[in-house]
Amino acid sequence: MEWLDLIAQVSGSAIRFSVPLLFACLAGLYSERAGVFDIGLEGKMLVGAFTAGTIAALTGSAWLGLLAAILASVLFALIHGFASITHRGNQIVSGVAINFIAAGLTAQLGETWFKLGGQTPQLTNDARFMGYAWPFADALRGVPVLGQIYSQILSGQNILVYLAFLAVPITWWLLYRTRFGLRLRAVGENPAAVDTAGISVPSMRYAAVACCGILCGFAGAYLSIAQSAGFIEHMTAGKGFIALAALIFAKWRPVPAMWACLLFGVLDAISIRLQGVPIAGIGTVPVQLMQAVPYILTVVLLAGFIGHAVAPKAGGVPYVKEK
Amino acid sequence: MASTKAMAAPPAIALAHIDKRFGPVHANRDISLEIGKGTIHGIVGENGAGKSTLMSILFGFYQADSGEISVDGEVTRIMSPTDAIKAGIGMVHQHFMLVGKFTVLENVVLGAEGGFVLNSGLAKARRELERLEKDYGLQVDPDAVIDDLPVGLQQRVEILKALYRGADVLILDEPTGVLTPSEADHLFRILRQLKAQGKTIVLITHKLKEIMAVTDRVSVMRRGEMISTVATADTSPEQLAELMVGRRVLLRVVKSEREPGRTVLEVKNLVVKDASGTTKVNGVSFVVRAGEIVGIAGVAGNGQSELLEAITGIRPPSSGEIRLNGKPLPCDAAEARAQKLAHVPEDRHRLGIVTSFDACENVILGYHGDELYQKGIFQDRRAIRSDTEKKMQDFDVRPQDPNLRLGLFSGGNQQKIVLAREIEQDPDLLIVGQPTRGVDIGAIEFIHKRLIAMRDRGKAVLLVSVELDEIRGLADRVLVMCGGDITGECAPETPEKQIGLMMAGAAA
Amino acid sequence: MSGPSRELPRWVDLGLIPLINLIAAFLVTSLVFLAIGESPIESVGIMLNGAFGYGSGLGYTLFYTTNFIFTGLAFAVAFHAGLFNIGAEGQAYLGGLGVALVCLPLGFLPMVIVIPLAIIGAALFGAAWAFIPAYLQAKRGSHVVITTIMFNFIASALMIYLLVNVMSPKGSMNPETRTFDPNAHLPLIHDVFAGLGIEIARSPLNLSFLWALICAVVIWLMLWHTTLGYQLRVLGANPAAATYAGMKPPRLIIIAMLISGALSGFLALNEIMGSQNRLLLEFTAGYGFVGIAVALMGRSHPFGIVLAAILFGALYQGGADLSFDKPTVTRDMIVVIQGLVILFAGALEHMFRPQIARLFQGSRFKAREA
């Protein structure tokens, strides 16, 4: 029974680890399917996390914190849009700039406002999104498999966790079953076709970039006011890039994106479990190796050894009207 | 004819004093034009005459600097394709505006989805497509993915897109460039049918034969100006050609009889596949001898490009043999040059030049390893410059500035630089693709003379062109390619109709 | 037919536009200063003085400049070949490993032997880390942009593992190696001058600054005066033309990335062998990413890169002095300013171009039409 419990525990923490990845990964999906590459997911998450931590600390409301995180992250997304859509700048360079500004600004403003070494004040539980236990969760804890799934995986998560997984079918539906999705995918494949169909390419791309901002806001808020009780300097710690890896790993599709994020979440959970624990026949697996696995897997995928990841055709290319 | 009666009604489209500049380029100068309702109206002109710009203005892709557009007698402001679509104007672009990964149905509804949720809109579009299919004979499987369709069908989707949006005026920009003669005939049948249903068609082309075959009236443009509009029945191809160019055109190239010598290039059972694995050249064999020009005729996309790429070492053939001067030629562009093969590529901008580099750096492209251009481990800048100056002088390239970026030369002068580079290497075999594409008339004559001169010096020349007149004028022997096969070989004097049959795949 | 072609005078393209972009970046920076309650003018004054106002400040500026020259050149070489190598961070990190593997065991050898070996070590390891992304791009078409990002993180994990578990001295809890033997320290410039009897201010500025300048000259010669450079530039400007001209794009891609990786690796000469004298975590500190901005501002030309590197070096040193002088300003402010410069000079480089082009139109027009 003990190993079952272990699996349930690992699964539970894997889900919690995968939530920020999933938000950010879906965020990148909107942007990149519309033809705007975004390596600034990390920066936008960080801005979202900082804003959420700050506003939640000031107002005591987690929901206001979330809202502020979304607004701030959208603002940064629009800067990326302004550079790469309106001014046809290099999208990679713009992403790098966003990451720098976000990293520097959150640390500097945090210090200026709170003087806590770049952190925001510790939040009370009221100002956070706390886990919510489902009915009978405790009673069912002992029931093997089903009970464990119920009480340790489904129950006890905070609302953002459920929202993250709800965002997957919503994204799928928007992308494949609505006008918005059709146009969004078209603008990432052949913007000229969209333009001649009488749809504004810039508006479509701005809309996509804004969606990206919204979801990065969620990702950031999750980090600072759900998973932790406040913002810590550089707390995204590369999660934006793992999300990017997951996006490529999922070949830019929403449902596989969820599986990729869960996989990377599981790796993270296991690596923490295995820290310093020797495995029979292998010895101790360095925790750094486990942490590098998502990146290594993505490179292997990109090399075409496990299927082929084909990016949206017009991705990374600013749209210029041709004669 | 119905068109004479229709002329009494207000014209479907009236353009008044349209003027458009792109920076220094005066693309359209004070253009006025009326297009009668229910007619097929042709617009002809050379490359760069301003036809496409004019139509892009009509379709709202660009805004005119001044002038007015009226639709059905009413002045209409067309600021975007949306306005044009609302005014009942549809356009079939030269490069199709389709999303390759989408189905036909998804492409048709894009921009006219009829509601936020796609389901109902798609169902309605499917019914509408069935109706259009019946009315105009435009069959396409609505669930086929665009990338899987042949070019002719993709074009049909473009037409369907316009009709689905309720277009009364249909603009087609160079629609036959990618079609075989029979596909083109089918297109013309569709156009006549559309006309019979009261649609107005504007056909932009540089092919005079098409104008004569299908239009009611024709307008001629030259250097951004509207030269004349006449009823097709009252004119002739010769007269139109003269109007297009502005002077009498010599359609014949003067050349002397010459006996070809030894075999220079020998191609045996050559098979070439494209990147997706489709066989493009299907076991082709032929020879080119010293002192002759062999022309390969055919509709674009029938394997000519892949054939040239295989011979010049750009694309590895999957089987077969290529011999140059009796020696097997490996697939290696550098080695091919070393064995005295020169190549003027079909797609100059894509392959032959680097537009952001100056003339000097373009003149050494492909020959950058030559000793002439080296001094120790460094490039000999002075030698390169003097060599470039000499070549520019010999080929009358203007302006004669070796440090000017190549993108700033005209198409004809760019092509002269490419020709100078390749011909002055004194190769045994010159391979030339589309030598006069996008080149002004003056340069065409110059280029043709240079090719003849190569042949007269006893060199072998392999010429590929989609311009049948060019092939017939220059070549000593004509090979016709269709669907990856050589479907016939004939003398250049063979009647055009017969060559046309071979181009469509019929045996000679 | 050719489209509208707009040619701006060179001094506008290379001088005026970057200058205007910089001014825009600094205007926004002033807003940030105001937001944290500091006077922008006073702050800029402190930064300028910190960067250029006294001897050791200038020394520090040039010390940081050295880093930026290396990473700027690294980005530019790949960029000329059409490759977007944003893996300088990881390549420099591995370069540090190369330097340490020479300096730790061979520190007893005479300096004239250790230095060239360390240069080779840095180049070799930096290039090796660039090789896999290069190979995958050349042979399998995997985009270097993504693979080099991934390799940055893999490098980071690898180095943490090595420094924590393998390379730190027994019994030490610090994730860093022991200090190199004195022969494996690159001579500091003030020591060199002292040897000549000239007294100058102390700073970590060391001989690798000269090496950076030599690299700039060599890269300039390579790019514009050799057949290899010509081929790399053709590949970057028009890959199809490179194939047509008989060049071997896969080979060129790998060569460009190896050179780029080697140049990134040299960052470790300055930081590890010149200043820290031991291998430690995170010494690359974002220099690799800033190299992108340095190269773009310098228009990918070695001369421009040196100038842009001085600018970023001054920013770095001035910012450090500012945060020392004013407790309200943290070193993170430097990161913000760098980010803004990258944004305005890099991603938004075309923002003011149309207006400026309109100003200059007609006067210097060179387009010719068919």
C-alpha cells in the first residue's frame, strides 16, 4: 500500500508543478499559432507573479491579485506585440528584452516598495488561493486507488489548478471550433491569405498576444499567491522556458500540451523525491540530470528522432504586404 | 452580343485618374478605365507596366494617391479588401492566398465564417459550394486539404472563395502561368460560363493569345500608363505587342545555320524527385552538342526546374547518368563549375544573386574560389573590382557602379550581371533558365544575341523557357517536357499548335 | 519588378538611428528612476562618473566591455551566416570548464604555455557546446534558436552538477573550484603597467581585453576579406544562392557555429582566468544574452560591436557604482536598463526609421527603375 500512497503523493505534487507550466504553455500556444514567437513567457510570468504578490499583499484579496497579474502581464505582451507586430522587430530579441526588463524591474520595484530583499510581504491565507478539500476526502483517504485519487489528487487543490486544466478544452474548442481559432491558425500559416480575406493581420495577432498575456498572468499569480505565500525574486526559475519546451514537445497542440506539462511536472516531482535517494542498480541519480530532462527531450524531438515538430509556417516572420 | 447591350448600363467598374507612387517608382500614372458589366476585360502589359498595382488598388490592397473608383456607377471608397469584397469585387491572386494546411471548406469560409461558432457556417458553406459547383462546373472536394491538391484545383478554390463572397466582378492576375494548355482551356470555359451568368471578369496577363481567345475588350498598359483600350475583335496580337512595347517588335532572332559538333552534355535515364519525394523528372535522356542551342519547352512545373537543378549539381538525382565532355558529372555545383559548366538559373532572385550584396560580390558568386580573386589567404579586392568593372562594361550594365547593391539594379541589368559572370568564364556548356523573365525589352534582345554568340563560338547551350516564342526563336532543336517526361523533340519551325499538343502530353 | 527601395545614407543607418533608439531607451529609463523616487539626471551623472570619471572605474568599464565584445562577436558571426545563436550563455559557461581544466592541473607551467592552452581550452569547450545545435541545424534542420536555448539550460544543470559533486575541493561546501595557481592568472593591466614603471588604477581589467580587440580585428578580416567569410555571408543573405554557388551549407553552418561558440568561450578567459581565478556558478551572468543587443547595435560589424560593448560596459560599471552610492537603487536596475536598450535598439530598431527615411528622402536617392 505504501508505494500506492507514494504514487498518489507524487502525482499530486506533479499536478501542482505542472500548473504554471500549463498556463504558460497554452499562453505560448496562442501567440505562436498566430505566428508570433515568444521566448518572453518567463518574463511575463515573473511580472504576473510580482504584481499578484504585491496587489494581494496590499488589498488582501487573491482575486484582485490575480486580476492585476493579468493586466500587468497583458501589458508586457502588448509591448512584445508592439515591437514584433507593429514595428516588425525581431521576435526573439523582443522576447529577450522582455525577460531582462521583467527580471530587473520586479526585483528593483520589490526592493523599493517593500525593502524585503526583493520579496513581497508574506501573505495570509485569505490573500491566497488555498486548496479546497472535497467532501469526504479524509474519509476516503484509506481506500486504495480510487480513494487515493479522490483525496490526494482531485481534492485539495486550489481553484487555479482546476482552471488550468479547464483551459485545455476551452483552448481546443476556441482553436478548432470557432471563427477566432480559424483566423488565428490561418494568420500563423499564411497571413497574406488572411489579409486578402479582409481580416486585419495585426488585430488578429494582437488578440493572440493578448490571450498569451492573460494566461501568463494566471501562471504568475499561481506561483506567488497560490503555490507560495508571496513573490520571491526570480521565482519563475526557468519555468517559462520549460513551458516553451513543452509547447514544442506538444507540436503546438493544446491537448498534447497538457500531457507534456504533466510529464515535465512528474519529472520535477520525482527529482525532488529522489534527491539523494539511491536507486537499486543505478545509484543516485543526480537531481540536475532530472532537471535537464525536459530540455534534452525537446532537443531530441527537434532533431526529428521522435516525430517531427513543425512550427507554424509564418512563425517568427513579420507580415509585410507584398505587391 | 450581350456585351454591347450591357455597355449602355453604368460600367461595372470605372477608374478615374488613378495615380500611385511607391517612393521613386511611379507605378500608375493618371489611369482611367471603364469595365463593362458582363464582359471579360483583358489588361495586358510588360512586367512592371503597373497592371498588378492597378488591380491591387481596385481590390483595396493599396490605396491610390489620387483618383476615384466607381462600382456600378457609384463612387466607392475602397480602403481595404473588406471594402472591395463588400462592393462585390473578388480577386484571384497570382500567388494563391490559401492556407495550405486547411481544407477547401475552411479556406472558402475564412473571413466569411457566418458566426462565432464554426459549425453552422461550415454547413452553410458546404451547401453553397454544391450550388456553385452545379452552376459553374467548379468541382472540388470540400474536405480535401489544399496542400494535397494540384495547382489547377487550388486556383479553382480561389475562384470559389470569391464567388462565395458574392463577387460580381472577378479579377484574375496571370491565372494561366501555372496551368497546362488544357487546364487553361478549362479555366476559360469557366470564365465564359461566369460571364454568361452576368459576372464581370478582369483578366490580367502578358499572354496575347489568351487575350485574343477569351476577352471582349482589352486595355494595354505601358510603364504605368494606360495606352489604349480597344475591342478585341478590332485588334491583332501584333498590334497589341507594339502597343505594349511602344515600338515594332522583332519576334524573330537572326541567326546563321551551323552544324553542331561533338557531344558535350549527355543525360541518360535521369530520374529526379522533389523534397516531398514526388518524381518530377521521369527517366529523361537527351544530348546537347557543341555549337547548338537545345531548347526545352513546357508549361512551368513539368519537371524543367528539377532537371536543371540535377544537371547543375543543386539537387541530387535519384538515378540516371549525367556526362559532361564524356566524363561522369557528380552532383556538386562547385565540381560542375570546375568542369566548365555555367548556369544562369531560372529564378534569379532566389538562386542567382544576393540582392543585399554589391555588384563586385555578385560577380564572384560561384567563382569565389578562383585564384584570380585571391591574394594569399585574403580576397584580392582590387582584382575583383577591376574584373567587375570589365564585365559590367562588356555587358553594358547600367549604372556602371561596381559598389552598388544589386537590389538597386533593374531586372534586366541584374540578369546581365548574371550572364556576364557565367558567360565570361568561357564554359563548354551554358545552362540557361528563363533568361528573359522580368527583363525589359531592350535587354531581351541583348541577352538573346549573347546566347546566339555563345553557340556561334562552338559552345553547347541548354535553354529552358516557358516562353514558347523564345524557344522557337533561339533553339536549334526543341525538346518538349510534360509531366516529367520528354514528350517530343522537334525543329523550332514546327507549328506552335503541334508543340502545344506535346506540351499537353500528346505524342508528337 | 523591384519594390520601393529606400537607401539611407550610411551615417544615418549606422549612427543616427541607433543614437535615437538609445535616447528613447534612456528616456524610458528616466521614468523608471522617477518611479523609484530618484532623480534621473543625478543618477546619470553618477553612472557616467562611475564608468569614465576615475581610473579604476574606467578599468572596470573596459573589463565588462571585454565580455560584451566576445559575446557580441559570437552572435554576429553566426548572424552573418543566418543563424540566431542565443546560446552564448551556455557556450561561455562550458568555456569556463575548458579554462578550468587547463588551469587547475597545469597551473605549475610557465605562463606563456598556460595562456595559449587556456585560450585553446576555452575555444574548444565553447565550440563543442555549440557543435550539437550546429550539427542538428545542418543535418536535421532543427532550429538553432530553440536548441541553443535548451542547451543553455542543459549547460547550467551540467555545471551545477560538476561544481557541486565533482570539482569542488573535498570538504568544501562552496560550489566552486580551488583558486588557480598564480601562473594560471591572466596578468592584470595595472600589474603589466606597473612592470613598465607606470602607475595606473587597480581594476580587474586584464590581458583578455587585448585578446578581445585582436579577435575583433581577426573576425573583421575573416568576414570581409576571406573566401570563408564571403561564403558565410552569402549563406546568411541567401541560402539558396549559396547552394547554387557550390558552397556546402551544412559545413558552413557548423563552421559559423563553432567560431561563434569559441568566441563565447573566451568570455571565461576574462571572467575566470582574468578575474575570479577559479571556476564558479553563474559567472556568465546574462552577458551572453546582452551580446545579442551588442551585435545588433553594432550592426554586426566588429568595429560597431566594440563601440556598443563599451556602451554596455559603461552601463554595467556605472550602474554598479550607482547602486553602491544609492542604497535605493539595486544592481537589478542595470538589468532593467539593459533590457530597455535591447528593446529599443534591437526589437524596436525600425520604430523611428520611417520618419527618418522621410526626412532624408529625395536628397540621396539611388534607386533605379526598369
